[in-house]
Amino acid sequence: MDRLFKARRIFLKRLVRYGAGFALVSGAGRSLAAGKAALTGIRISQADTDHTRIVFDLSKAIEHNIFALAEPHRIVVDLADTRTSSALISDEKSTSILKGIRSADRATGELRVVFDLKGKVRPRSFSLQPDGNSGHRLVVDLHSTNLSPTPILTSQQKRRKQKKEFIIALDPGHGGKDPGAIGKRGTREKDVTLAVARKMKAIINRTDGYRAVLTREGDQFIALRNRVKKAREKQADLFVSLHADSFRSPNVKGASVYALSLNGATSEAARWIAEKENRSDLIGGISLDDKDDLITSVLLDLSQTATIQDSLELGNDVLKHISKVSSINNNKVQQAGFAVLKAPDMPSILVETAFLSNPTEEKKLRNSKHQHKLARAVFEGIKSHLSQSLG
């Protein structure tokens, strides 16, 4: 289990390190013919043992072509209508992937840059427009298919390695001035969710390797985003928000599970970037303070996409186990833009345990034994998901 969140944090750490980099080579291009782009610098950074990033600094936007060759392994980058000084390319440069660089001017007007490699790689390239500190850039990422990554533990990972606990944040929906849905018999959603959360916490804390934390311990109102904040402060690896649904028809029944929608993810990424105070500790305890907004957006998008996929898989496992103790409203995980599901680095699901507007289900939700069954089912779904993730 420790391997699961360790692997996830290492993955997020590497994403962020892509944005850092260090300059190995920079310089001014020679006098160029009119209309030609100037390649003024090449910066190389080793994000990890299996990743190398190369940044071409350019005087203007250009078209480029990139392809791989074998025997020996090489990556070729053709830069259209571009010239540079030979001294810029001549120095020896080496990383765990890269052996060296050479270049040649082609009769077609292209500058061909060849990267000699130590093994096979997967290349990826994209262009960046000028920002406040940088001009036009072409970025080439080389991802080795041969080398095994060297684990890098953050301080947060080291703490978790020592305690070896998987922390599950349980979020009892509503509370305080917000009662949530209210059944015909006066059953309040905020009371049901807290009761189920407390039972689930007790079950989890009796299980070796797991620990549960609650976003609210009693009948208090907590703003939606503060619930996620509390979970992050407690270093939760997983977030489960518990609710009880309501509908205008008393005949509608059954449990549902929700994960974040892509639309919700996109709007949340924009919000996190805009609010500068949230940029530190944005992904898995890793600061993005030194990254520009474009890089931050890419990192958030990669992290959020992986998190949504993990949440969908988790939700399906939870839904399967709930179906053993309760009727199901929809046998597929639904997606929506719930605010409490929008942490970019923490798999999160929202469980609608039943419909309080349905008299039969309201009666069940008032029953302590049924609450315990629901709590047990959700936790069994979580354990099933983790066991599959670990193989």
C-alpha cells in the first residue's frame, strides 16, 4: 500500500521538475540573413534518470520536424529557416539519456540538430510563446524506454514511509446551518452522513495500514473548499464525501457514486492558477511558485487527468460493493463538477448513499445497522481498488 502513494507522489514530483531545468549552454547567434530565425541558446535539463528536456531559445516562432533514428539511436530536429553559431552546438553535453549534440545547415535552409543517445527514447515536442522573462521557445522532451527511474522521496513521502498508513479523508456532507436534504420523517442529511462517517472511521481505524480522518467531527458548517483543505492538511491520500440524495419523486431510489468531470477539472485548474496563494503546495506537497502559468497549467492538467481516472476506477469498485447491501440508482460512476472533488492530486469520490425523499430508503438510513453496512461496503470498495492498483 505504501508503494501506491509513493509511486503517485514520485510521478507528481517528476512532473514539476520538468519545469525547473538548468542551463548548460547559451550564447548569441552569428549575424543572420534577413528573415531567418536565430537560435540563441540551448538549455538542457535532466528531470530524472529517464527524462531529459531540451529547450531551444529562438528569436521568433518557427516550424520544426522531429524524428527518431536507430543503430545508433538518435533524435533529429529540423528547424525551418534557422541559423546559429557552430560554437553553440560544439560543446560536449551528456545526461543519462544524451551522449552529445551536433548540427549542420541544410541546403533547404533548415538547421538540423542531431542528438546522439545512449538508448531508445520517446520524443515529444511543443512550442512556447514569449512571456515576461523568455522569448520564443521550442521544447523537446526525451523519455527513455530503457532506464528504470530512481525513486526520489519528498519529505511528505518519507513521513508516510515511516508511519506506513494510507490516510482516507471522510467528508460528512452538509452540517450546522446547512441540514442538506430532509426526509418526510424529518431525517436530516447532515445527521445521516455524520453517522455513516463515524462508523466508517471506526472500521477503517481498526484495520492495519489504514487511518481515517473526518472533515467535520460534529454538527458544524464547513465551506466546501475548506473540506478539501482540511483533507490536504491531514495528508490524506484519498477523499470520500458522503451524502444522501433527494428528488421530487418519492419513487426514485438507490445509491450513486460521482467523480469529477473534465469540465469541472478545467475550471478548477484555472482557479488554482489565478489564486497565487494556492500555488505553493499545489501538487502533492510540491511548490509551483517558480513556474510560469503555462507550465503550471500543463502540470495541473496532467495531474488532474490522472487523478480523475483514478477516481473513476475507485468509484466503480465502491459502487460494486455498495450494490451488495443497497439498491443502485446508476450502475456507472457519474461525473459532475462538485467543488469537494477538485483537488488535483488526491483521488476523490462523492457517494450518494440513498434517497431521503424515498420513504423506504429514509427508514433504512435511520437504521444504525444499515448505516454500518453502507460504511463497510464503501471501505471494502476502497480496499478492493487499492489491491488491484498494487497488483
